[in-house]
Amino acid sequence: MPEPTIYELSSPGRKGVLFPASDVPEVALPDQFLRTELPLPEMAEVDTVRHFTRLSQMNYAIDLGFYPLGSCTMKYNPKINETTARLPGFAYTHPFQPIDTVQGNLYLMYTLQEWLKEISGFAGVTLMPAAGAQGELTGMLIIYKYHQDRGDFKRKRILIPDSAHGTNPASSAMIGMEIVPLPSDARGNVDLSALKELCDENLAGLMLTNPNTLGLFDEHVEEVIQMVHAAGGLVYGDGANLNALLGIVRPGDLGFDVMHFNLHKTFSTPHGGGGPGSGPVAVRQELLEYLPDPVVSMIDSGSEDCPPLYGFTHPSRSIGRVKAFYGHFGMLVRAYTYILMHGKDGLRDIAEKAVLNANYMMNRLKSTYTLPYDRSCMHEFVLEGYWKDLPDVHALDIAKRLMDYKFHPPTNYFPLIVHEALMIEPTETESRETLDAFCDALINIAREAREQPELLHDAPHNTPVRRCDELKAAKDLVLCCYPLEELQKPT
Amino acid sequence: MFTPHSDADVAVMLKSIGVENVGELFKEIPARFRYPDLNLPPALTEMEAADDLDSIAASNGTTHDMLSFLGAGAYDHYIPAAVDMILRRGEFYTAYTPYQPEISQGTLQAIFEYQSLISNLTGMDVTNASHYDGATAAAEAAILSWHHFKGKRKKVLLSRAVNPQYRQVIRTYLQATEGLRIEGDDQETGLDADLKRLIAQIDNNTALVVVQYPDFFGRIIDYKPLIEAAHAEGALVAVAVNPTALGLLTPPGDLGADIVVGEGQPLGIPLSYGGPYLGLFSVKEPLLRKLSGRLVGETTDVEGKLAYVLTLTAREQHIRREKASSNICSNQGLMTLASAVYLTLLGKQGFRQVANLCYQKAHYAAHVLASLPGFDQVFSETPFFHEFVLRPSQPLDEVLSHLREHDILGGYDLGQDYPELQGCLLMAVTEKMRKTDIDFTREVLMEVENA
């Protein structure tokens, strides 16, 4: 039985949560502006709670099992984060409170900025961007404005490797940049000869994900960055895959100019079924004045008797404000808690265990599935989800069959440069037993693909719903439900 | 620490990979930069970290231990306990984006219900799965209008009474869009409720007009003349809403709005120092395919069973890459859930009651405070919802600091954005404010005048 919608569960006259009667003298409402109907559901609290609880039971989640989604870093979300982010001292602070009443918030944000600088090797950090994609937009605006301020108006070309996430070209295109895809070489690195040809006076910059979405650390990263710099361009680092580098190497040291973090990947803030994320951006010294307005700063360093005072400063050449207020503060509290519990050695341990887990799985699977780039990988690796002699079996079938084994499928059909890609990122929080169980499932599925391919084609079999008709959804476009009495009205 | 590996596990895994130690897996990293000595504090256990965070949080003053009239885009409403109980379910908050519908029906149906609630509340045809916040939703509306007219209409008009931060974010997002002008919010066009000078600027080169409802000062303005004027010139109109007000007010869809954006924070999301919040974004049917961001639609599975999926994904960056009109990838997933649970829990009666309480209490506050000698209500001739502007004859700094001595946060200093409102205070009142709180504030303000 499908779960009815809230409008189907609604019953006229039923009350949910009510509020106290007004304690002030009644005044008239502004008649000409009043609505006549308020089409909201009418449900008792118990039925609302049961409805949403039942919905929750139709979801897969990290708390239920393994989530080997490549480039998504679906690590365990520590429960303490949820407690700290909801502390009344944080949750009940208004963003426009005078700064002397929110020194705790500002201290936390300032300290998190300092830690992210230290971890990444950059000179400054903004915590404002709401998500990785908004971090990219922020970073690309910084690069745009940097060239504008130098009178370099014709620098509009942004190079983006063909293995990049779709947000990279979209973020650059949003501000009118010309996108030029950069091919990868046979080892999965940036193709240096192609890069050389594109490095001229029109170059604005390069967006580089390193390790890239193949899970490979670019073996010529320093050379790549030097070539872009020599041509007058800047290098943007997509920090989606930073988990592999924590305590191992700092992108700022490698020469990157700008980089975003995904706190919801690397620093354990939950994905929430699609968000909220958080995408702080780091810059090198020369770009500090371009950061979004405002930046959390130490306004007065204090003294022995007097603690420092934290507040806001306004960078002189700022790209402007990128969102209301100061960022996803609740996510910042979670990331702060996480870093606080790890310290220097703990962060390095994260990267080491993430890379160990990925290499372990890659080695277990590469005799069953084709591994197009056979090098030691970083935090993730990409397999081909098909066999030449089984043309009817696709990566999608393998992905769906994994659900029958109670696993979330890997990222599939991405990166685009691998045919029928299965992109696997185990993260550091999974045990050897979990990795083995998943590898066993994938190996079993490879056997099923030969012996009983219908098991793959018809999969999944025991999920809340089975394969869905996406064409029908796009054709019918039912995007909203209405109160039943509205629908029953004569038209 | 959240890695489960025992030393024995590590040994077995290294042997299986065929390396001596973990370090061998990192040999491609340039040696001179490998293993930086990070200057970070030593790791704390959970117990110690909880203690640290407790003391940081405790050092803040909060809207619980002070009486707050702060609003200006973020509002202190009561959130029923059941909202957070649902949000804390690991099945919801530790789930990924619902790209695999077979095992994501919970998230998908919840978003579908969110889309329905917001469409019904705003009187619009289609609501997406949300943007980051009200400000970025407003910026996306401007981008939508630019693409809708294929860059041929070069002007976006903003009412000066739109939240200053929204206007800043629109300018940030569009600063590199060549040929586009953003106008209408200058001091000369002003803040008049009849909008005559703004309407006069609408022409056939105008892509979009953005107004706010209620506006930044809490005023309820009749936007019908503006919307008619814009449509007569073929321009689009975006209305930025406070959703709580829509518990009482005519929905902007009925007024003719083409796009509705808004800050969804008042719908069951804590203040949390400014985020994460929720960007509402709804359009009329003709703009459906121009809409950026995720959308959930109804369909069936292979057995004919009702199911929900992400739909029209071909608009989005992961398919269209540089040809997508927006780079947005995530939505405020968990925040859409919070607002869906909130609106369902309160329902038709509870939500209308909250809106009415906000209206009544704000009017009581405006009445008793503005009737004090030395205090005037600015814009008093225009209807308002739950925010109003108070102009003290004394310097605002002195008024605010006097209020602070009595643990009252007086409101938002409008002089920082509006030179013409120097010394004026924007005050917000929600259902949480008691009559006794307002009366107490009146007594404290009386002392200012007498001081």
C-alpha cells in the first residue's frame, strides 16, 4: 500500500497543534488583503507523526547501511554533532543580535576559519557559501573580479577537465565564462599537451578536482598549476575529494589559489536527503580582499584580563554578499565539533583509512570488473559496470540489483569519461566486514549477470517501490497535490 | 574517532593490497609537501567536546533569556516538539539526495508534499524542492527572467522596500552578466506605498520587477497596479513573501505574480544564527521549464504502484553542465521536511491562528509604543503584518542600550541600510510575545523619554 499524502489524510475540522488565545485587544484585519481559503491539511498530531515516520521507513540512510557513493563521501554522521548544533545557546540566537551577545558564535566561526586555513594551507576562509556549488560560484566570482580589477577583461576562458562534476562548468557559465573541456591522458591525469595549447592571454583559470573523480591524484599537479600561473590564470580547487588529503597534503601548498570545502562530505555534516550543505571557500593571500562580505574577524585581540572581541569586517574589493546572514551556522557547529574531536592525527587517520578502504575494495573487485585506470587509488575508484560479452547488462542493472542485497548503489554513469561507470567511495568509517560484504555482493551480481541476467534486469525486487517510470513523470508532470474538496469543486 | 579498524584489520588489508604500509598508497603526493605538521588543538573525546561546545553556547545571549524584537528576515516562532523529532530520524537526515527512487520514497514524498503545501500557500502552480534561502531564491528569480527573455530585456527593477540583503545577493549573482542593469531601489524612487515612481520605470526593456510582501518594513502593499503595469509591458513580477503572513493574506499567485520567492525559516526552522534556512521558489505554469533546482513528480513503478521521482532533471547542471541556467545542485532537503511537518502539524487552523496572533500582537505593540511621548510610528497610514517602524526622538543608540540594560533586544537599526530612516527601529512581534512583555517594554521606553 502506498502511503497516502497529507491531503488524503486530512479531514475537515480536525485540529493539530494550537496556540494560546490572544492576550491583547483585538483589532480588525485588513479586509481588502485577506485570503478566503487556506488550503492546508487538517490532521491530528498523532497522524502527522505516524505519516512522516512511515515515510522515513521508506528511505535508505547511512544509519541503516553502507553508502558507497563516489565523490559524495557518505561517511558516518556522528550523533554528538546533532546535539551540539541544537544547543539552545546556538539555536536561539538571532543573526542580528549585537555582537557582544553572540561572542560564542563568532568565536566558533573564527576558530573554524582558522582550522580550515591550517588544514588546507590557505590565507583566508569565508564560511558563507551554502553548498559546494555556491562555493564554486563564490570562487569563480573571485577569479572574475581579480582579472577585472587588473584590467584583464578578455580573460574569460575556464578550463575544466572532462572528468569534472557538472557544477564546475555550470558555475563558470553562470558568470559568463567560456568553458573549454580539458581531456585526460591515459593515466587519468590532465593532458599536459592539451593544457599547453590553451594557456594564453585569454585564460582566466582552471578548475581542478584533485584527487579527481576517478579517485586519482594528478601526478603532474604542480606542473599543471605552474603552467596556468605562467599564463596569468588562477587555479580553482574543487574540494569535493578533500577527504583523501586530510593531514596528508595541503592544496594551498601545492599552489591552488582558491578552493571550496564540502563540510557535508569531508567534515561529517549530514546530507539531509539532499541538503543543507555547506561550502566554505579558502583563498591565498592576494585574494583575501575579494572574499564575500562580511568576514568573521578578531576585532580586538584582547589582553590578559580581557578576552578577544570577535566581529565582522568588510573586505575592500569584496565580490559582495552571496547569501543572507553568515552561512549555514548549524552546519558550522557540526564541523567544528568534528574537527575538535580529531585533531591533527585524527584527521590524518581519516584520510589514511579512507584510502586504505578504497584500495582494499579495488583490489578485491578488479579481477571481476574492468578497472580502466589500474593505479593505486585515493579515496575512491571507478569500475566499468558492463562486460563486452554481455551487451544487455548495464551499470544501471548492477546498481539496482545491489539494492536487493540491502546496499545503496555506487554513483553510476559518472564520471562521463568511463563507459558505464560505477564509482565507489567507501569512506573511512566502514569496517572490513562491511567492505567484504559489499564486494561479495558485487562479485555475486557479476555471476548472476551471466547465469540469471533477469535478476539484474528486474531488480530491485524487495524495495518499497520498484523501477520507476521516469518518462511518465516528465510527461504527466504531477508536481503538486491539492485538498480533496478543492478537486471536487465543479470547474 | 569514527574509524572501526583494528590493527589486525589494517594488517590483513595491507597484505591483500600488497603494500607494506599505508604510506605507500600516498607516494604520488609530492614528497616535500607530504604530512604537514598541522597546528590544531589535540583531539578531544566526545565527553570533552560536548563540554567545550556547551561552554561556547552558554557564552551567548539568546532570544530565550532576552526579550527580542529582532526580525528583518529571520523570526522567532514557536516550533512544536514533533518537528525536531521527525528531523532527528536517521532515516531522513542521514539519507543522500533521492537519486535512487526505489530506496528514497520517504524523502521524495516528503518533498512532493512540501511542494504541494507551498504551492497551495502561495497560490502558485509549481514549487521546486527549494533554494538555499530567501536571498538566493530572489537572485535565481532574476537569473530566470534574464534567460526567459534570452538576454534581450536588460533591466531588473527592485523595490527599495525589498530586504537589503536580498538586493545585495541579486547584485552579487548578476555582477558579471553583461548588459544587465539593476535599478529601482535608489533613494529617489523612494519607499512610497503607492509605488508610482517604481511603476513609472517599468518599460518594454524590463525583464523582472521584484517586490516584497509584506515588505521589509512589514507593510502590506497592494501590488495589483504594479503587476498590471508590468504585465502590460510584458515583464515578469517576482514577489518575495513571508510565508507566515500568507496564513491571512491573499496569496501572491492570486494577485498575478509570475514568481514567488521567500524565506521559509518561519515555518518551523530555528533561528540558529542565520542558517540553515529555506529558499522558497514557486512559479506559474508557463515558467515551469525555466525553473532551476530539483523537482519531484508523481509516477508509477513497473508494477503500476504510485511512486515519486526527481523529474525534469535534463534542466539541471549534472546533465546540461555549462548549458544549465543555474549551478544549483543541492536543495535544503531537511529544511523542506521541517516546514512540511510544521505546516501539517499546525494545519489550516493552527497556521491561521499563528498569523493572526502575530498580526494582533504586533498591532498592540505598535499602538502602545508609538503612543508614548517621543515615539512615532513611521508608515503608520499603511496596513502592516507583524513588523513596524518606530522612530524615537532620542538617538537610537541610547534607546537600544537602555533597552539592553533590561535584557530587551529592541530591533533592527534601519539607518544601516536606509539613510532616510536614520534613527529608526524595525520591530518584529510574533506569537511568542506576551502582552506583559510589550507592556514591560513600554515602561522601559518611558524611562528613556524621561531620562
